[in-house]
Amino acid sequence: MSVTFPRGFRASAGAAGMKPSGRLDVGLLVADRPVAAAGLFTTNAFAAAPVRLSRARLARGTAQALIVNSGQANAATGERGDIDAVTITDSVAGALGLDADLVLACSTGVVGEPLHMEQLLGVVPRLVESLAPDGGPPFAEAIMTTDTKPKQARAERGSFRVGGCAKGVGMIAPDLALATLLVFMTTDAPIPPDEIGKLASEILEPKFESLSVDGCTSTNDTVLLLASGAAGVDPVVPGTAAWDQVSEAVAEVGDSLLLQLAEDAEGADHVVLVDVTGAETDEDARLAAKAVVESLLVKAAIFGGDPNPGRILQAVGSSGARVFEDAVDVRMGGVPVVVGGAVPEGFWGAGGAEDARAATAKRDVTISISLGAGPGRSRALGTDLSYEYVRINAEYTT
């Protein structure tokens, strides 16, 4: 599974000493030839050096290799960070015999700490020597920071394969703008360079923007999609059955990675799905879903098993979405907690609260919100706010 499930890709991983644990911390992904590639990147004004470099190199829609490290984010590192990002991609290009412009870079870890260049450069020869079609799983392990397990997925539709891996369990907010969220997806479908961006923007961007762990947008968020064309059929373009097949497979892998990220969120006890329907527009629904899933009050209530509908109404009402008070209904795990804009009479004493409390005790909690009879709808995926989340982030650099 993972990024080497599609034909035409090899990967490897190594422990260079980039992070104190001594675990795998550098990964290399290489295509057999230059391939179509597209990326989505953070909107943070302090975008990391590798983000700026990869974004510029992907302007022509092709790439062949990716070097990624965990341990140091290479963000807020000034001119040195830019030089280091170029230096490591030059080293990879030289070892592989490639044009340096075909090599992308990603980093994740502590912001402000420069890359440990001696260790990073030193592992490149070993990474190149160990490239293999089954190197996807160790690659997925190497990109982890506070993740407790690798996130990998694969799907097939017809003759096409799609694979992917991801990391990022904290500092995640829906704005791609993501988190320190890294997502790498590959396919062997022959998608032209001028078309692959549509898959990224139309399928992956809204999907990963729906995820929020703590409402914080990282400096390093990156989602990359590469297409090797190794399936050996006619070009896959929009409007064809083949395009629909690839789109479905990309969506399936994206959904799997999205859920794995939420389930492994830092210190999370609950995964929360906010499903908004009946809004005036999709944008109104998105605003409402985002506000609820990011609300610290809602997150704390879910953690404590407190079915407090007032916190949900507060978030919806302040979201900026167009709201007609008497048209709003809310259910928690299928239990009505708001009907026509008001908490049902007797809710706190007639068993409704206890039913809702039981729903919030489950690992997966669904909050369904209807804003009326409009066509707009959206979903957001998030987590609760736990003591463990605070502990992890309070001790992150210590």
C-alpha cells in the first residue's frame, strides 16, 4: 500500500538523526521518469522554505523526486533556510542524475530550528541505494512527528491505482492552510500536467480543508499528487470514464487518510463530524461547520460528555453564515437537541439530555445541523479538546 502501490514509483527511508528519537526521519520518493505533478500549500504568510521552493518548481506541472524530513520544519530560518532547501534538492538530484528543478522538498518538525544539514546530506546516498517498489511503508513512517502510527491508503478503479500516505495530528485547521499536515498521493494513470491540478483542487483541497484539530494553520502544510502514467493507456482527461475512475480512487484514498488523521489527532478521545445541510449556499454551510468543529467550547463539551446545545448554537450564530433562527435544527448522534432554533422544552429533565450524553460518549460523534431548506451543505471533521492535547503541546520542544 502507500505511495508505491501505483506502478512507476519507488521509495526509501532512513534515520539521519534529524530528531532525538533516532527513528526514521528522512524519506525519498522517486518516479521512474518525470511525471505530472500538482500541489496544494499552506496559506500561512510564514510559509517554510521547502514550501516556497516546491511551489515554484511545480509551476510547470512536472516533478520526479521528493525528499522529506521530519524533525526540523525549516521555517522561520531566513536566508539559510532557502539555501538549505536548495542544497538538499541539489544533492538528491546529483545522486539520481536528475535536473534539480524536478526535485521537491518537504519538512516538518520544530519551527525555527535549521535543518541538520550534515546528517541530512549524509543519508542521501543510502536513500538512493535502497529505493524500492515496496519502500512506501517505511517512507510513511519517516514523515511522522507526533503521530502514533503511519497513515497509508490505496485504491483501484479499472486499470488505475492510487496510493497515499499522510502525517499530521496537531496544528491542523481547514484552510490549506492545513496543519503540519503532509499528504503525498500517487497514481499510475497517465494524466497530463495541465490537467492534474484539477484533481488536486477539486477533490483533495476541499477534502483536507474540512479537517480541523486545533484551528491552527501550519507553516509547512503540503499536499502533493503525482501521476506516473505507468498504467499504459490513453491520456486521462476530464469528461471521460477514465477520469471518473481516477477521481473516485483519489477521493477514496483521500477519505481514508482524512479519517486516519482525525483518529490519531494529538490527545484526542473523540472524532467529531459536523454535517451541515439546508444552508443558503455551500459557503454558508462551510462557515457554520468550520465554526462548530473549531469551537473550543464545543470541543471541551464533547471531551466532557456534556451535551450542551447552547455551545453549538453560539458557534453557528457567530460563524458569519446566514442563519434564520427559527429554521435551525441540531441533532447530536441522532438525538434532537435544538428544534426550530430552541432547545426542546424539558430537554434537561425528560431524558433528552441523557440520550445526547450517551451519544457524546462514543468515540465517533456526529453533530447534524440543518439551517433550513436551502441547497447548501458542507462537512467538517475534527476532534475534542483533551488534557492530553494540552500536555503534548506544552512539552513539544522539551
